[in-house]
Amino acid sequence: MSVTVVVPGPLRDLTDGRSTIGLEVAQGTVGEAFDELRRRIPSLYDRIFTEQRELRPHVNVFVSGADIRWSGGLQTPMDADAEVVILPSVSGG
Amino acid sequence: MPESAVGSGAGSGDVLVMVGTTKGAFLFTSGPERGEWQVDGPHFPGEEVYALALDQRGSGPVLWAAPGNAFFGTTLRRSRDLGASWSDKDERPVKFPEDSGLSLKHIWQIAPGPAADPDVMYLGVEPSCLFESRDGGTSWGPVQGFLEHEHRERWTPGNGGLCLHTIVQHPDDREKMLVAFSTGGVYSTEDGGASWRPRNVGVRTEFLPDKYPEFGQCVHKVVNHPSRPERLFLQNHWGLYRSDDWAESWQDIANGVPSDFGFCMAMHPHDPDTVYIVPMESDMFRCCPEAKMRVYRTRDGGASWEPMTEGLPQEDAYETVLRDALTTDTGAPAGVYFGTRSGKLYASADDGDSWMLVQDGLPPVVCVKAGVLA
């Protein structure tokens, strides 16, 4: 299945300026998509996840508009042609 | 206000002051007289820069920086052209092993290693650990003896996090090194990092029922001078100390200071008896005592301290100077520099006798490093 990952502006210097990354994944969870992203662009993956493969606390991921923290985490299912949106949270000072 | 200039315009004999803030890094340069400054920055705008370093052991100066933010983590960047350009943002060489259960939060200290081996470097990081590179900073790994220390589970974070912020090397014995972190205290190795033991005898903890535990102290900074490396000076979370035996024991040297609470401490580049501090009123009011901005200097190894006030505000100065925000250069007389949480950078070109405000309006300053370019 095809998945589109939407990359936030601050991380686009890790994708040669591209705002989206297209991924082909065999299974239908967002975790599978991120495993593929880790293989393709490990530096981008490292900015989204810690060494313990945990989503960084101030990064949010949305699948079909829903925050995955409330929809199953990395086990959140994805439909074909799903869009995975990565956004920094509202925090800081 | 300094004029804007690119850092790469500086050359041999010029002085470079690197300022890390919560919103980026700024590079200040001056000629040897250190009277007029030019500023370049912000580098890494919007990112916290807790650690900076100038490494002049190789064929040319290398600047190191550890920018990061709460969103996407911390990176380690280097510049071989005095800040005109930095290494790629996609380099993320500093990571804990997955099986450690730990994740990098901040890099608090970047320490070039022995002069004779420019490929060796060290990092102090949060959560508390010492990292080492043996290839000039290209690849890094945790010092295993420290990572796996039996006390690790009982180290607890202070307000700034569980940060290893101080790395003290012994210039004559590469097997010996000392680190300090909050909280945990001082630990040292004498076998090149294979084993570490706490070295906190005599250092008190006001925040624990046992005032003199084996470890658990909230040490804020430790300095020494390469000409007399066994003598160490320590600014504690309450307490000012000296050791004359490579941290086997510590003696109170809070003689004539308005408070022995403080964060920062800096060594004079040429005199092993001269040390600088900036006392804070208390842990509950972390501002200059009596709202007077005073740097205190000892010239007798801590037997006495004198306030340096010329050029510094002596009223309404509700300022805080953090643990890495005071430093010296290698000039003669010494340049002394500090930055405040209110975004001011002060400089002295005469061993601390007099001061000038170099810049106001910076973001909160968390780190100041300085050197004379070779």
C-alpha cells in the first residue's frame, strides 16, 4: 500500500526540501510506515523518535486527521493511500 | 551595540567568545585588546545551545555546537571556518544504545581531549553520561563503565535535568578524569573510564537528611588549572570547596562571600590560585545578592574572595548566571566573560578588575566559551 508522509517545515532540510515522502509498505499500521521511513531516511526518523523508538514527547503524528496517541499509537491502522502528518506540538517558550 | 560581522573574519590573535542561548548561538570576536566586539548570529536560530567548544589542537580551529530543541532532539555540529558554515544537520552521531533504556535529552558539555591526541573528544550529556570519540568527533559512544555504573538508578535530576555538565581531565595522566553532575556529585576514574567512584567527602547536601552522603550532591561546576591539576575548586548547590588531593577530600572555602550558593565557576588561565564565581542569593531566590551584580575573585586559592564591581550594575540587578555561563580566555591579562539569563553579555579584559556590557537583549544565556585564536 502507498503512504504519504507529510514532513514539517523544520525537518525539510533532511528531505532535500520535500514536504512529502511517498512510502510503499506491506502492512497497514503507522508503525510499519515509520519502519520504512527509518530505512529510507534514518536522520528524519531520529528527529521524530528517540533511541528507544518512542515518539518524542513534543512531536505529534496524525493519521487521517487523528492523533495516533489516542488511536492506537504505532499500531494505528492505515487505509490505502493514507496520509501521515508529522507536526511539532504547541509547546515551548 | 556591536557591529554585525561574520565569525570567519577573525584571525590569529583575535579573541572569540561563543555564547549559547535558549534561542541560538552568537559568536563575538575582537582584536587582542578586547575593547570592541563584533557579533555574528544567531546560529541555529530557535534552538537551545547548551554546549559550545573551541578546539585548536589540530591544523585549524574547529568550533563545536550542540543545538537542539524540545521537539526534535539534540544534534552535534562543527564548523571549520569559524561559523561561516556548519556540518550537516542530518548527522546524529550521539545516541544511547537501544538496550540502555536511555534517550539523549541534551548535550551539556563538549570537551576536547588531550592536546597530544586531537582525535579524542568527550561529551557530557543528559541523562548523565560521558561519551567519547576517538576519531575527531565523527563517531561517539558512551563510556561503558560510567553508563553501567551501579549507582545510576539512584542518581536523580535537579531542576536542570540529570545532566553531566563538567569534565575535568588530568593533563599528566590520561587514565585519570573527573566528572560532575546534578545530582550525583563528583565521580572520578583512574583507569581510563573502566571504573568510577564518588569523590564527595566533605561536600554537603542541604536537600537530603544525610548532609554528607557518599553521592547524591548537586555539584554545579568544578575547575582546575593544568599547572596544578590535583587542586580542584568546586561550586556546589550551597557550598564552595577546594580539594588539594584530586577530590579525595574537600574543604570549605566560602570565606567572605555574600552567599555560597551559585552555579558557575571559572579558572584563571595562568594562575592556579585565581578563580572566579558569581554568587546567587539562595536556592529559593536565584539572583545576585542584594541585587548587586558582582563577580567574586580569589587570588589565594579560596582563602579570601573580593568583589569585582567596576562596570557592573550595583542596584536592581536581579540577574542569574548559570553553570556554564562564566569563562576565561587565554589572554594576558585574562579576559573574563559571563552571560545572564536576562540576555546580557559582560566582558573584562583585565583579569576581572573592570567590566563592560558587550551586548544586551540576547535570549537567555546558558553557555559562554572563549579562546584566543592560534
